[in-house]
Amino acid sequence: MSAPAPSAGTDAPPVLPATVPFGEAFRFWLKLGFISFGGPAGQIAIMHEALVERRRWISEGRFLHALNYCMVLPGPEAQQLATYIGWLMHRTPGALIAGGLFVLPSLFLLIALSWVYLAFGDVPAVGGVLAGIKPAVIAIVLAAGWRIASRSLRHPAAWAIAIAAFVAIAAFDVPFPAIVLAAAALGAIGGRLAPSGFGGAGAGHGAARAAHGPALIDDDTPPPAHARFSRGHFAAVLAVGIGLGALGWGLLHAWPSASPVFADMAGFFTKAALLTFGGAYAVLPYVYQGAVEHYGWLTGPQMIDGLALGETTPGPLIMIVAFVGFVGGWTLQALGPDALFAAGAAGAVVATAFTFLPSFVFILAGGPLVEATRGSLRVTAPLAGISAAVVGVIAALALFFAQHVLWPQGFGGRFDAVAAALGAAAAVALFRYKVGVVRLILACGAAGLVLRLAGLH
């Protein structure tokens, strides 16, 4: 792809190379996989600074255009954005490298942390660190809910959907897929009755376009041949994606030396991947319902510990599925009592692979179709309804975590005042002083360690 000519004037940026070598792009995506902390907002900001402002591989307009693709898709939008830009620059290999390296460092780190957690979790020092992190998780979930509410609840009807979703999942344990479908239907109705209040889930991402100089993929750069929609390519990618998923599930189901847990994980996390509208916090209740209540792969307190570990690693927060898979494979001894680590690692890989496979299919096959409908109220209004429901679901998730952290023996048992104080301090740090999530987790973990060693918690 040829570079646009620099604008005239003394402040004109230097001439850009005609293309970005694949090796250079590989090194960038690998680095991004290790530094992508801060949740989707932080990860998107890192890519914007590196690709739009500094390297100028893609323009502001094209970057936001790609981001709008990903906001209307289920799945982790930051990972999908990396996948999309990699695909636009270097075809399918670029997509696989960009999207894969966004996830792999986190997978390896979580396998190691999960092993430490299960093998040494009873050690006082490790237990103290986790005890300090758990209250911070409550504040982090509340902050995530507040961020989504601030851009999603723009109409009284949206508030009503959020409250209804909270009551449905917190009081009546309504399955998350049913809440998503109901919210989409209500959003479609709201789009007809109050279109200004249901303008779309991605409206909050309409950042002002700033001039960063010419880019390799500029606003007026025509899409390369491989980025143009064709029915044949769409069908081929869809067939390959479905075929890989079905083949993987079949091989796991037929694996003679393994328990059915891996096949169950493949099916369950594929369904979870198709329901992750609104980000990882929105789908966590569904993961909890399946992994804890239905399959028994791990306990509720372990789920909270996994979220705490997931917050300390780079990559998408939905990578908590790797922890769920590891604990499930280890706890159920899926490969026998003498291969606990191997079973845990296999579970983590299976959970991760089947969670992210749909994202690659969405970008490689369905992205152009989603772009064609961007801005259509028939599409954005149901998504706005889902975004409103996500706020209620996240509030219910925070309540669930608070119950297990602050009342470890149930609401009728002892109230953990120390955990409450740590959680309150974490909330002040997040909401008042805008402390980063990683710094907050490290500080609360250190505080928990000191309190445990001092015998105060």
C-alpha cells in the first residue's frame, strides 16, 4: 500500500515508508501483548497513541471506523480492533498475529499464576495478598459499571432496562442470554418510540478527529483488494471457522484418556463468546452461572480470586476464562490424579481458544457486513438496549462479589470490616484520584499481605 504524500510546509511530517514490513508489525503486536493493561479503554488508548499518533500506520478516521466495527460485535473489542488492523495491513496472517499475540502473553501468565494459586494458595503470604485484592475487585467492577452507565443510560427507558436487568439476574437468577434477548427487543422498541435515547452502543466513542499527519492507511486510502466484501470469501471464512470449532469439539469429545470436561468447556465458552456484548464484566455472570453453578468447575470465591488475578495481567479481562479452565481441569483431575498441571494447562488453552475463535471469524468474515449497517437505527437501537442491560448486570455482579467478600459466611454471618475498609479505600482511589487498575491491585495486595502477617486480617 503506497504512502500518501506529505503536506507542504515546514511542519510537514517525514515521508512514510511505502509499507510496514511484516516483521516490524510482528514486533509491535508482540510488545502490545505484554503492555496492554488497563482494560479495553486503556488498550485502545495504547493502540491509538502508537498506531495513529506516533507510527501513523492508520489514520484517526480509519482507526475510529475500525473501532466502530468492533463495538457492534460480541467479544473483546480491543482484541478485535488489533485483529482488524493487522488484517487490513497484512491480510489473514496479520490478523492471526495481531489478535493472537494480544492474548498469548496473558494466557501463559495466567497458567503460571493459576498454578501458584492452586499449589500455594494456602500459604499465609499468598492468602494475604488475595485477601487484599478481593475488596479492590468490588470497586473495580463498580467503576466499570459507572463508566458504561455514563455513556449508555441517556434516556429514562434505558434506566428502566438497567434496573429490570439487575432485578432479573440478582433476585430471580434469570439466564444471561434471556436478558440479552429481552434487552435487544426493548431497545428496538425504544428506537422507534425515542430514537434520540437509543442512538447506539458505540456513540460514546465518537472522539474528535485530530490531525496527526498523513498515514499509510489514510482516510481517503481505498481498501485493499483483500478487504473488499465478497460472498465467496465470507462463506469460506465462515465455513473454516465453524469447521475448526466443530473439529476441535469433536476431537475433545473423542479424546479417550480425558474426561468430558474439555468438550464441555469448548461448547460452553463458544456460547459465552457469542454473548459478550458490553465487555467481560457483562458476561461474567453468565460464566459464573455455567462454570460455578452448572458444571462445578470452581467455587464462587475462586471465581473472585480469578478475576483478581485477571486484573493483574495484560490482555482482555475475559482472559479470566483461562483461570476458569485451569481450575476446572485441575480440580476435576481431567487427565488423572498424576497430571494436575497438564490438565489445568489444557483446560486453560481450551477455554481461551474457543472463547476467541469467534472473534477472528467475526473480523475476517463478518466485519464488512457490520460496517455496512453502522449508523442504522435498526441495528444501533437493540445494541443500546443491550448496553443498558449490561449496567444492571454489572451492578448485580458487584453485589455478588460484595456478598462473598464482606460476608464470607453469608449475610447472617460475620461482617468483614477490614475488607470493607480496603474496598472503600479502593473506591476512593478509583473514583476520586483515578488511580490505574494495576497500581490499585498491587497496592491492595501489599496491604493485604501486611495485614495478614501482622495478624490483623
